[in-house]
Amino acid sequence: MKTAFQKRLTETVERIGNASTLARKAGISDQIVRKYLSENTQPGMENLVAMCRAAEVPMWWLATGEDVDPYAIPKELRPKPADVDAAVLSEAIEEALRLSGMDNDALRQAGEAGLIGLIVSIYRVKSAARTADRANEAEDTPAMKAEGA
């Protein structure tokens, strides 16, 4: 019996063409994609992000089934997967590991959707905070120049 993740990945593979097409577009091996489809194995963060980018589906949806089903929205209206800031993602993973008490090896073994969801949530918060910080710096820069002049 397929897991919920395998059902979503199967749907994604069927819509993109086949497992080989998804693998090629994601830059991962066919065998890995087929393993995710046939075994009770979930991808690590790097492969999950790569597959989501390749298939243009939200990571949160593929990992957990939550969020809007991307196939319920016409392709031309779907949001494109955002570029992932590697530094922010690394911080989010480290914080999720710290909060969960897991280490990197345990994370790779578990591949739990809940932990991936935690990482995505932390990433979103950290990314929003960085965006706000950059906006504040941009606003402060002209004022600082005016004060110094």
C-alpha cells in the first residue's frame, strides 16, 4: 500500500511525464525517484527541493499534503517555486534539528514529513525576517547618509 507521500509523488510524476523526466529535471538519479515511489522512503531536503522545483509544485504540499493542491490550479496561474536561500535553509535545518533533538544522520534516516514541515516553517520565518531586515537597511541608508552629510 502506498503512503500518502508516494501518492503525491506518483501524481507529480504522472503529470510531469514519468520518473525519468522528473529525475532528469531535478538532477537526481532515476533509481532514487523510483525508490521514493516504490519503497517507504522519503527524500532528504535537497532531493525534495530539487523535485519540487523540477515539477513546479510547493515543497510543503509534496512533503505533507497540506497547502493548496497545485494541480487544482491551472499551470499558468500556479506560483513558481521560490528560489531557496541556501544560508537560510541551513539555519532552518540546524534549528529544526536542535528543536527535535535529532542529528543530521537521524534526519536523513527519518525523512519525516513533520520534521520537513518544521524546517519549512522555520525557513519561512527566517526568510521573512531577512527580507524585513534588508528593507529596514534600505530605508535607513538614505537617512544615515543625510545625517552624516
